[in-house]
Amino acid sequence: MSVKRNEFMKHLEKHGCFLRRHGAKHDLYVNHDQSLRSTVPRHPRLDKSLCETICKQLGIEKF
């Protein structure tokens, strides 16, 4: 199953993460509360298991 990237970005921002920088193929998101960071691919749709892994890396609840 896949998830729209825009919906996932809203989930990250809702939980205190923000965009640190844009890259050519990935964006870097940071959670300053826990000093964690993760990269998010710039594809229009993301795999649900990838979203859960990113949430775990950022220390927030699963999508």
C-alpha cells in the first residue's frame, strides 16, 4: 500500500518535525525535540512501511 507524499509531510509537521533542506532526490526532515533526523524521498507516493520507518527514525508515532 502506498501513501501520498503530501499527507505524510503534514503528519511529520503535525508532530513537530520540519524541513531542514531540499535535495535533488531526498528532503531532510529534523525533529529538534529529540535531536533526530531522517531523509524522505521526493516521490509522489511512498510505501507505507517506508513511512513507518521514517517515523521511527524521527521518534514520532506511526503514520
